[in-house]
Amino acid sequence: MKWPVQLVAGAILFGVFLVAAIVSLGWTPHDVTDLNIAAKLSPSGDGYLLGTDHLGRDMLSMLMAGARTSIAVALVAVGIGIVLGVPLGLSAAANRGGLLDEIIMRGNDLVFAFPSLVIAILITAVFGPSALNAIIAIGIFNIPVFARVSRGAALTIWPREFIMAARVAGKGRALISAEHILPNIANLLVVQGTIQFSMGILAEAGLSYVGLGAQPPTPSWGRMLADAQTFFYAYPRLAILPGLCIVMTVLGLNLMGDGLRDLLDPRLRRAMK
């Protein structure tokens, strides 16, 4: 099998940050909670490969731990969207035109009317800002995305002959959805999952930037950008480094999504041969 170039490139690019996030669970060059005011804003060297920030924290350690935060938040949020959104979409497709379909789709429209930032503001107004509330906000926004994608894909499967045969055999809608519909739309959900994963990282960075995501001392790329804006003209690396991490991670995931689409789509797979 010929692997798409963009899939390989995206996997390598994202893999670098994923490995950094996993390694940061047990080791970073310096403790991210250590403040070395005497060495603040130091350039590369003196035991700090990428220098220090305005509080004397090691930038490399902060970037590694920030990768852990961003990837974990986005991953859990996408998981919430899949676990809750896909069953809703399959249920709506199985009851197309019925009351349940209308309720689910109008509920989706209602959630889409409130962007994740607005949802996060509402949640933090009640419970306070935190990484958990960022996960909930991004996860809620992912639910209608996966519901719509799974419903649209399932509607193209329901009229097929093997589905009719399953219905004649006495299988109910729920069993057909689980045994026949879901396996046939899994490739589309995988591609959509990588796209939502990249958007989740952007959303987490945005929420942390405005103070609604992970709170200090938990490192976050968005928080690092917010802290660096005051020093941007004098010390641009403080903003450039976390900004590059966000861009490269999202780029890697988008390339993976394009590659997976080419790999899993039978029509595109035949064209590559």
C-alpha cells in the first residue's frame, strides 16, 4: 500500500509534539514551577536551550508541558464529541423526518448558535476558569459537529440493499446502526476527528489566551502567548516559540486528516494506485 505523502509528513510533525508531551509527564529539562528571577529573559545558553521567560522559567520545559496541556484538552474534547455526537447522529438518521430527528437537529442548531468561546464564558462565569471547563466548552461544541457528520453519512447508507436485507432479517434500527452503519462511516469519522483535534488545540490556545483555559502554574501555549505580548518587541521569541508550536501541531494534524482521507476513501485510493 502506498502511503500518502501528507499523511507521513503530518504524522512525523505531530509525532514530535506528541512525544514531547508524553516525555513531559515524567521529565522536563527544568521544573516548570521553578522561578529563577535572576535569569529572567535570558537568551539561549546558560543551561537553558531556548532561554527563559519573564519569570525565569525554562522555555523548552514550558513548551513541552504546554504540548501536554493542549493535546490532552483537545483529545478529551474530541472524545466527548464522538461519544455523544455519533450516537445522536445515527439516531437522527435512523429516524429521518421523525420527531427525534427534528429534536436532535434543532438542538444542534442551538449549540452552533453559541461559539465555544461564548460557551466557555458562560461556564466559567458559573464554575470559574480551568482546563476542565475548557474541555467541557470545546467538547460541547464538538457534539453537533459529529452528530451532523454521522447523520449525513448514515443517510447515504440506509437506502442500500444490505441494509434492507438486515431489516428483512428482523434487525432493529439501533442494531443496524451499530452493526452496519457505524463500520461503514468510521473512516469519515476518523478524518473528521483529526480535523476537530486540530481545531480543539486552536480553541484551547484561544481560551487560555483570554484567561479561560488552563490556569497558572499549569503551562499552556495560549497562556504563554498572552504573557509574551507585553515583551513582544524586545523579546519576540517569547511569542514566536509557542506560536510556532501551535501552527506546526495544527498543520501536522491537518496534513494527517488529508492523508487519511486519501488513504481511506476507496475512490481516491484507486486513483493513487
